[in-house]
Amino acid sequence: MSETISPRYYLAPEFHLSRGAQHAVIDPATLEQVGLRAEVTDGELDQILTRVNAAQKGWARMDAKSRAQHLHRLASRIEAADMTDCAILMSREMGKPYPEAIGEVANCAPVFRYFAEMARDDAGKIAGTTQAGSLQYARYEPYGVSAHIMPFNFPILLMCWTVAASLAAGNGCVIKPAEATTLSTLEFMRVFDEMPEGLIACMPGGAATGRALVQSERTHAVAFTGSVAAGKAVAADAAARMKPAVIEAGGSDPMIITAHAPIDIAAAGAVTGAFHMSGQVCTSTERMYVVDSVHDAFVAAFVAETQRLRIGNGLEKSEIGPLVSRPALEKVERLVADAVGKGATVACGGRRPQSDAPGYFYEPTILTGCTAGMDILTEEVFGPVAAIVRVPDFDTALAMANDSSFGLGASIFTTDLAEAHEAAERLEAGMVWVNNPMIDNDALPFGGWKNSGLGRELGRVGLDTFRRSKMVILDHRPVRHEWWYPYPDEWFLDAGGRKHV
């Protein structure tokens, strides 16, 4: 592990020492230095893109079965590898509890297997012919090299979601890891050592590196996960170059607790939805709309479940680790203070832990009495805070849940089948969870509506993100067709402006 905590970059199958600027990586739980990360230079960027583009040409020519075999072997290496060091690094870099870090890595292999077979199965479409003696079909081909700009919260899993699809489609891949989780991403890159030389690269850097990748003429598709502001900038840069981009830009996910909700189950689910990874999940539950008749019972159960959670270093026995940085902590404090100042009540939490811990910790917090006009209902919190709004009925809950510029995911707890179907139909979000928040599926599309993003990851749509279609018309017997130039005279109007008979 020692080499990946130094300022390096990766170009399959080797690590290389970067000549770029060096930055300290700080553990948000202890504020101690974990290691150093690099900022690749323009020259290194240029060299890497040249190598990946060259390697991609051979990868694209490879038959689908052989590419699938490479991806299956890659999945097997992930399954066989000891990922302890990688998970420890992830926890030390961004504070994630170790069970969640090692669990994230464990979920990577299946997505490579899924896309390996999906790309083999879905090769194109033969259409009904518009002309006798002609074979007319669509085929799919890779774009070239895809750029993957990754977030800190799921630095490896979300990278694998898009890299697996892109490789399966025949592209080369260049990964720009999040600054906060550069070291664990580099540690994971070892699994690509046996892939074709030069096909995959991991290039540490900040916003400038990401911007250079999006704007480069030698990248041809973009996958981005991050903030709305950054996502809009990436989408604009990509669009200016006619470059396809899949953008996942976060959210402020609502959860509805109806009069028919199983209170104990809903409270337990709400704890996971709101506080998983200290609320630093794009699909975290941030806004809760609870029907009046069950409001008090639900809040009591929710508070009781929340108070069972342990706060501490991710490498110790804890569910709630630190926030990733001081600015992230200060944003949470600002939003809570704004809500309380406008009339919200702190049911639990609402402060930093009363201890000598030096890190960026914040207690899991439940706010009740939240109303329109509070910033916490319109901004993405990205921290361990759930804002509860009391509503009179199910229809009001739906309307208020949809009253947002975000539309990533939405959850509901109910035992009423009609309510479940109504929610699935009427909630304005890319994903809807009924009685089971935040779960995903490699075979189903992941992505948001509204400001939460463009395009989709995973599923068949996720594969199509990284390939382009080509219509092919193949006449097996060349003949001269009657509609070819020159047109016969009788097709024109005569001198009197009438059609020839």
C-alpha cells in the first residue's frame, strides 16, 4: 500500500511517480495526514491520453466474446483480492465506517460480469427492409476514450459502474478520482494490471484536471458525479464539443410516511435512509413528509432508533463517521441554524459531539416543525440531518415532495397498495423506493430528473451511454435503382405545368 499513498498516477499496468504539485490527504476523523496525492501535469495528461487512445484502437477491434472474457477475469481478480488495505485507506480518507468501505468494494465485481454479458447479447437490431434485396440494420460502436470524474462518497463503486459499461462497449477509460479519495482509488487500480496495456488510467488532480479531460479532443464521452453546479459546468463543456455526458448531480430526496406506514419498520428505514454514511449519499433522505395521524408516533420511534447509533472513527465500532471536510461540516451547521432560527425544533442531535474528538463529526440530527422558507428544504444538505414536515394527508405529502428542483430518488413507507402505486407513478424522481430506501440494481437504470442529472448509469441504458449507433444498409446484389440520378424526363412537369401521363 505504501506506493499509493505517495504522489503517483496509474496507467495500466503500472504506477508512475508524478512530477506535479503534491497535496496532503487528511483523515477527517483524526485530522492526521494519511499520505500525499499528486496533481498530474499537462505533459503527463497529454502522454496518458495518447497511450489510452492508442490502446483503445486494439480493444475496439477485439470481438465481444474476448472482451467479455477480459472483464470476467477482472471480476475474478476483484473477488480474489484482499481489499483490506483499500478499505482502510477509504475510511481514513473520507471517514466511511470500515464495514461500508469493504462492502463497497465487494459490490464491484458483479457490475463487470453484468456488462460483460450485456455487451455480448445486445449487438444491434435488424429492421424490416424498405427495399427488396437489402439488409438493413443498426450496430453499436464505442466512442473512443471516456473520462470518468468521480465523487468522494462512493469512489470505487460508482467508478466501476461507468468504467465497466464503457469497457464493455469497447472504450478506453481515464479516471479522475475525487481529491478526498485519491489514495483508495489508486489502491484499487491494481485490479486492472492484467487488462491490455495502456487501456485504463487513473489521473489524480483537482477541478482543473477534470476540466482538461472534459475539454480534451482526445476524450469522447464523459461520466460525472458531483454537485449540481459542477455538473452543469461539465454538461456545458461537453455539449460545446458535441460530447455525450452522463451527469449525476445529487439530490434532496424526500421520504413519505403515510397513515398506513408500519411505524417501527419505517423508523428503522428512515435511520438508514437519512444517516447512512453520515448522510453523505446522493440518495440520502433529507426531507420527510409525515402524515399528521402518525407523526408523533413516527418521530418518537425515529428518535429512539437514531439514538442507538454510535459516533466515531470509521475504523472503530461506529455507524456515524465524520463529514469529509470542514466546509461540509460548516454547511450542515449553517442549514440547521437557519431551520432552528425559522421555527424548527431539534428532536435529537443538532450539534457537534461533546467530546475531545478532533474530527469533523456531527450528531445525527432530526428536525421537526420544518416549513417552507427553510433552506434545509431546498438545498442539498449532504450531512446527517433529517428535516420533518407534518402534512395533513397523502396527497399533500406527494405535492410537497415534488416541490423541489431536485429529482434523484424518493421513498415511501406504506402498507396500502394503492398508495404504493400512486407514489411510484406520481413522484417526480428517477428512482422510487417503496418500503426499502436506497437499494440499487446493476440491471436497472440509475439517475435523476430535474437538476439531479442527465442520462443514466447501469442497465441497458447505462451501456448505451458509452456507445453510438450506426445504421447500415447492405445490398447483397448491386443493381441500378430507378430513383438514382438522372431522373427520367417523364418525372418532370411538361411545358404546360402538368404531370406527364
